[in-house]
Amino acid sequence: MQKSQDLWYVDNGCSNRMTGDKSSFVQLDESTKLNITLADGRTQEVAGKETIAMKDKNGFTKYVQDSLCVLDLASNLLSVGQLI
């Protein structure tokens, strides 16, 4: 069974890839401070931005740059727009 921090949702309404799991980051620039608006209208502060590591279905590690750290985020989100 996968842990929730390992699950990523592909979201076509999301403009940035983001996670609330700080331990996913292999690099994190915590000087990046901005606010984002979530789908439910709530505003959240970004705690940093940089590179995350994730495992694909075959167990290989993939590195995803320009990812946001949003500590109160309930789910990990991958932006369709950023993927294409």
C-alpha cells in the first residue's frame, strides 16, 4: 500500500506542481515566498520552491524541478500544463 505522501494526482486545473511533504525535496529554496489560491478559494503561502524526487511505477527515481512546497496541502498535485 502506498503512503499518501507517495501518491500524486495529475490535475488539469492546477497551474503548478506542489506538495506539502517537505521531505520530498532534494533541493528547496525557502527564500521563495508567494501566495497561491487553491481550488476551494483558500490562499496558502508557499514555503519554498525547487526540485523534488519521486518514484515512478517501476521504482525509478524521477526529479521534478520548479515544484512548490505548500505545507498545508492535503494532496500532492502535478500540473498537466507544466507536464506538457
